[in-house]
Amino acid sequence: MGAIQEKIVRDFLDAFHAADVPDFAAMLRHFTEDAAYQPLVPDGSQFVGAERIIGVLSNQFETYTDCVCEILAIGSGPRHVFTERIDHVTLLRDGRRVHSRVCAVFELNDDDKIVSWREYWDTGNIVTQMGVSRAELDKDIA
């Protein structure tokens, strides 16, 4: 159950991590118009609207490049896909390679479009690897 939804999420993550700068315009097709994205649960901002989400994702690529998504585990139900992955990125400011373990929850509608995307990860680990403050990290995310 959920194999179709898992493929959609894998395809989305592949598109997001496929190049130094993804084709963000093409990625719009994965979201409903009123989709919500929360890149850091529970205390991060939530961004609503497909165009806004693409803007946030595009902004993230102003701080890093060479993003590789390594899916460690994936599971699903009729409307939800859960992933555990490691994102590997290279920071533009100093070429440092950063590795972030991320758990994400994707909710899809009956048309197999992403309605909601929430991510859970250890900000302390990322702050240490990047050598930035939490406030600077928050700015990089949004």
C-alpha cells in the first residue's frame, strides 16, 4: 500500500536533488496550489502555497550546492509517505561538506500531489557542522 505515493515522493526528491540548481519551475507540478511546507518542525516557520514553497527551496540553494539525497528508509500509508534520509550538501561560502539526517512526512491528496511536507532534523548538529548561529541557520532555511 502506498507504492504510488512513495514513487511520487522519490521522484520529487530526485528532482530536488538532481542538479546543482534544480528546475524549480518543473517542481511546481508536485504540489497543490495551497500546499504547506515546514522545513523545521516544531519551531520553524510554515510556508503556504506552491509558489512560496518553490521560493523557499530556491533560497536554500543560495547557501549550498551539490545536494545529494540518500534515502535510508521509506514507508507509507494511503495518504502519507515517511522518509528517513541523509542530505549531503556543499556550502558555497567555504566549500565545507555538511551531512544532515532528516525525517520527513509528506501528505498527498487523491490526485497524488503534495499537500503538506514537514521535516524533522537536529539543528544543533547542523549549526555545529556549518559553524553558524541558530539565527543564521533559520535565515538560510527560509
